[in-house]
Amino acid sequence: MIPISFLLLLLLLLLPLPICAFLATPTSQAQEYLKLRLLRKTPLPSARQALALDSLRLSSSSSTTTSSSVPVVSGASSGAGQYFVDFRIGTPPQRIRLVADTGSDLVWARCSPCRGPSCSSRHPPGSAFLPRLSSSFAPFHCYDPSCRLVPHPRHSPRCPRSRIHSPCRFRYSYSDRSSATGFFSRETATLNASSGRPARLPALPLGCAFNVSTGPSFGAARGVLGLGRGPISFPSHAAPRFGAAFSYCLPDYTLSPPPTSYLLVGAAPRHRHQNLSFTPLLSNPLSPTFYYIRILSASVDATLLPIDPSVWALDPTSGAGGTVIDSGTTLSFLPAPAYVQILRAMTSRLPRAAIAGGPPGFDLCVNASGGGVRLPRLGFRLLGGAELAPPPENYFIDTAEGVRCLGLQPVSRTGPGFGVIGNLMQQGFLFVFDLDRATSRLGFSRTGCID
């Protein structure tokens, strides 16, 4: 396993030209963008399931910030509130469903070496990618510098001396003990563009996983669409053509039928016409994949809470702390000192008769059956002056008939943890990830989610 610090050095010194090009600053003239429909796993998990899966994801992700010897661990397999996209790769294109994950970089798909007439019966459409049927599939050689950008199987040399023509092998591990192992490759993706014409993206870095062991939380997905900040992520690859940005809207999926939601990859023109608030995206050298923001303060019902600003800070030495925007986590996790103050303020603003019992793991629940209880309003002041003030429905969740519980959880600052703004808190907002190196910011707005 290559240390993270070494990988960071390689990004500056050893990247091949095709990969380096992914980091290029796009022209401001990019108008076309990719439009991928987001699909949600059904049925939705219960509040207790969401808490268990989110905690698992958070613990696995946090571990990567403290030790360079830990394998790359994505949270995609343990997120309760996942979103999926239908992706088409290969020539001719083959459709396969992937988890859209802002917490990892690699795009990988379940692969099969099958060829011949029996493949259709052994692998129904969408169940696996068949590289032998694609004329554009090309594994990286193990000596290719790009091979150093992915984790390799444990106890296995990156390039066996006995094999001259050895492909680059990768292994992604997951917190639920599932894994994906195969060849790190290049492939062509064919996706829907805003122009209405299919857009072909050649030489997409792709993990072709021939050996996959996944847990039940993957649902119908057959791989992961990495939306992180690394050079092999999908937004990085699409940036030179479509612009270094992506966005999504996460509607309220308790509605039936659920609203249509899209992942837009590229600098969509509509982003310039929304009333966006911006906050800088921060970098964590020990965890470069994640999208960090800086919370300065928190308020309940417009009353500023006595939380020391250092509670929210990211420690650049240890990599601990800070707050991550994550589409794959349902609930939101806050530093313990901040959580205690928020919990106390909210409890004091509720009538004693309205407080109800709830499932284990939730500290504040409300009897909302009568509909007359006013829930406290939470707000966060962010670096740059923006304020994130979602409605109470974004952080009070239904746990039983007529009972709603506070969907916030504490994270200890004595460990490697960091705060997380989960997808429940993000519902009803347009979130724009502007990845241009000159700006590097997160925009959000309560408008712009309806096409």
C-alpha cells in the first residue's frame, strides 16, 4: 500500500499527461453539461438502520485521515441514503448502475470475462460489464505511473518481476468487509448531454472489478461512480470538456411518487442564474478526496450559541476535525461540544409535554401527531458569510407514527472524526461544487431544483 503522502507527491511530479489534463482549469465558455438521473434505493431504511449505516460509513472514512498505511476505504457500501445513476461504458455502450459517491474517487464496475453466445443468459443486461465485448477497453500496465493512483492488493507487488505484460491491479476495501478487486483500466463512457446528443468521454479511468464481494447496502448497484476531488474521479475527467463543476438537487424522498432528481456534471448555465450563496471548499492533505467546508458558528431560532469557533476547525497536522459535505450519509454528525449546545437549545424551546420517547441512539424526539408543535430552527454561519439554514424537516426525521427525532449525532474530537452534513440536511437545496482551482467553492440555494 502506497502512503498517502507519497501519492500526493506523485500528483505533482509523476502524473502522465492524460491524467494531469483532468486537473486543467476549464474555460468559462463551457455550456454543455452531462445530465444523469439520480435514483434512490427503495425501500428507504428506518431511522435506526440509517444511524447504524451512517456510523459505519463515518468510522471507516475517518480512519483514512489518521494513517497512511490504511487501505483506501470508501463509504459507498455503508451509506444508508445512497443515490444511483445508470452509466454506459464501453464500445458499443453497456449500461450498468453505479452508486454516486462524493466520498471516493475511483469509478469502478463489476466486470466479467465472459464472451460468446452464452453471456446474455449468464449475465442479464446491467448485471456486469463485459470488457471482451468492448473495442475501447484497455488496462493500464503495472509500470504506468497512473497505476500508482489506486490501492493495490495486500501482500502483492504492484509489478510482479516474473510478468513482463502485467496489468495494473487495484483493490478497494469497504467497512462492511466487502471489496472490489480487478484491473485499473481506461474505457469510453457514453452519457446524456444537455444538448440532447450522447456525449462520448474516452479514456475514462475505470476499475474493472472481476472479483467483487459487496454487502446488501449496494442494492441494485454494480459499482461506484467516484465524485471525489482526486485526479481519477469522474468530475476531474469530465472537467476539460464540460467544466470543473458538478451539482445535484436532493428532493424530499418521503413524497410519493418521489420527484425527479439529477446529477449535473459540468458548468451548467443555470448555476449562474440562481441566487447561490458560496463558501470556500477547504483541503485536507491527509484526506484529499473529501469536500470540506468551515462552519464558524451555529444558532437556534436565530440565537447564537456559545460554541468556541475552534470546535469546528480542521487540524491540518492530524487531519482531524472540519466538516464534510457528503451525499452518501443520511444523518448529520457534529463535533460533540457543538452537538451538546444545539441539543440543549432545542430542548429548552420545546414544550415539556411535546417531548416523546424515541428509538435508541436519538437524544431528542417530539410528539408531532397533533401538528401544533413548532420545531426549532437551526442555522450555520459558514466561512465567507454564507448561512445554511435548512427547514426543520431536514433534521427532524420520522421514526414512528407521529414521532419525529432530531437527526443529528455527536462526533468526538478526541478521535479522528470529522463533522458531516448529510443528504437529509441537503434536501431541497441546489448544491454546486465549483472545482475550478481559482475559486474552489461550494454554492447552494433553495431555488433551482426544478427543471
